[in-house]
Amino acid sequence: MSPPVSHQSPPGTSAPIALSYELFPPRNETASASLWDTIRELEGTNPDYVSVTYGANGSNRDTAVDLLNRLMTESTLRPLAHLTCVGNSAAELAGTIAELLDHGVRGILALRGDLPTKPADAPDAGSLRYAQDLIELIRHVEQQRSALLCAGRVAIGVAAYPAKHPESPSIEHDLEVLLAKQRSGADFAITQVFFHADQYRELVTRARRAGVTIPLIPGVMPLTSLRRVRRLGELTGVEPAPALLDALGRTTGAAEARRIGVAATVDLALAALDAGAPGIHLYTFNEHAAALDVLDRLALPRPARPGPLRRTALPELVQA
Ligand code: FAD
């Protein structure tokens, strides 16, 4: 393994670099067992939160809510619930938001979700149209539950796009949308994957110039197989870097592909940190090995947290 890359805190801030991971709800029991192995490994790195994805149209609502509940009751991790609004009415979504808050979730990533590809599945006229509508709905439900929240706020995150959103007419339009999401109550943004460090740097520069002040956290994914990079490009509409495709295409085995993918991700994350990124969000694909390799190499300056009391220590305390 290569030696860790040392990294300085961004100038002008003494805050530690935030660390978070994305997980997705498992599709079956085997996937669930493997996800929980990953959760236990990631827990050891003391992330600030882990985000849990949500199917467009609420297709996996129950498994997502179940994973969020289990994270809160069976792990030390703080969850950030993704929520998509496309295809759902305000009443349905208000019910889900209320349920999440009542279960103890205090952070929501407000998203539109991808539009259905088949015309027959087009969203009903009454469904929410944009992520901005969902932010406003979350703030409304939050206000109704103000006493339950001790008048505190729910942290609302949104998506941002270093390479233009595929449906957007221009980068400028993307910025207007991001600014509108901030005005409606977004507290922070996590970026879509990107393959060129300049894209993140330019997003930050343009956003700050346009009046966006919220943290823009780069989302980076260890791209350790050619198949995954291609699939990701198809799903997100983000053009993969030809050099990475080429390097992964020439590998002779999984270990070499992992080394190349991890190195590329570390380079991207370091460049984003040098551009002032306040944190790193790692898309894990529910796998910990490559994510932990990236983390080792980044050697982020992170605060140590006090660990939970070990069960075996309790009788000793009682006797003392
Ligand atoms: P919006 O911000 O609503 O934007 C959607 C499109 O509409 C854009 O082209 C925008 O320019 C345009 N637009 C927005 N507001 C307006 C307006 N007022 N007037 C005119 N045009 C407007 N998808 C999932 O299904 N589940 C997930 O869990 C999930 N997690 C994600 C996590 C991250 C960090 C990111 C970056 C993306 C995630 N996605 C997820 C994908 C996301 O749902 C898609 O990228 C989707 O196409 C757009 O979502 P959005 O929240 O950016 O939508």
C-alpha cells in the first residue's frame, strides 16, 4: 500500500474536514448481511454521518426507512435520509418526512429523483416537480413539529453538479437552481460524481460569485472497475475521464484495478480539498475496502471521538 498523503486544513478555517459515506438499502438478506459488515467497518472511522439513498418515486421506501431506523438503534452512526419527490404528492411526502422526524432523523437530502424513462410512468400532475418544492415542504413539516424538535432545525442537503445536470440548459441555469434551493432553506450541498478536479473548483468559484454560501461537499467514488465507471457514466450522464477508462481497461486483475481506482479517487479528493472543500462524501457502493483505502491515503485531520462505554466496564464502575 502507498504511504498516506498528508493534507493541510483549508486556509481560513480550523474546522476539521467532514467525513461522510453513502449507503443504499439492501435488496435481500445476503446484501443486508454484507452491508452490516461494511457498516461496522465504517463505524470505526467515526464519520459525521452516513447517507441512505431513496428510490425515485419512493420505490424502496420501506427498506430505506428500515435501514435508517436500524442505523439509529443498532449503530453509532448518524443517518442523513435521502428523499426524492418525483412522482409523489405533497401529502404522501409530508407523511414520510413526519415519519422520519418522529423516528429521530435530523438530516434530509432533498432531491427530485430521476424522471421515469417510459412516458406511461410520467409523474402525476399533482406530484412535486423540483427539489426546491421538497425543501419547502420539509421546512413546513419542521415548523409544525417545532416543539418536538425543541425549536431546532432539520439539516437539509441538496444535490449540486460540477459537470452540468444532464437536463439543464446551461451551467448558469444550474447555479440559479442551486441558489434557489439555498433560498428555500438548503443548508449544504453534496456534489454529483465528477472526474476532473477543475470541475469542482469551478463549481465553487461560480457558486460563490453567484451568492451561494452553503458548504459544497464533493462526492467522490472509488472507481475500481471499468464496468462500474461505464455504468456510473450512464446513470449520471457524467462523462468518465478517458484516461481512467483507459487505465482500468488495461488492468490484468482486480487488485491492480483497485489500486488505480483508489489512486484516482485520492487525487480527486485532494484536489477538491485544496480548492477549499469542507468535507469528503464517499460513495461506497455498500463496500468498505476501497473506501477505507481512500481514507487511509487521505489521512484527513479528524477529531477523535470518545468511544461508547464498553459493556464489560459497567460492573467495575458499579463496584467502584
Ligand atoms: P432539481 O434540483 O429539482 O433539478 C432537476 C432539474 O430541474 C435540473 O435540470 C434543474 O436545472 C431543473 N430545475 C430545478 N428547479 C427548477 C426550477 N425552479 N425551474 C426550472 N428548472 C428547474 N436520485 C435518487 O433517485 N435517489 C437518491 O437517493 C439520489 N441521491 C443523490 C445524491 C446526490 C448527492 C446526487 C448529486 C444525486 C442523487 N440522486 C438521487 C440523483 C438525482 O435525483 C438526479 O440527479 C435528478 O435528476 C435531479 O435531482 P435534483 O435534486 O438535483 O433535482
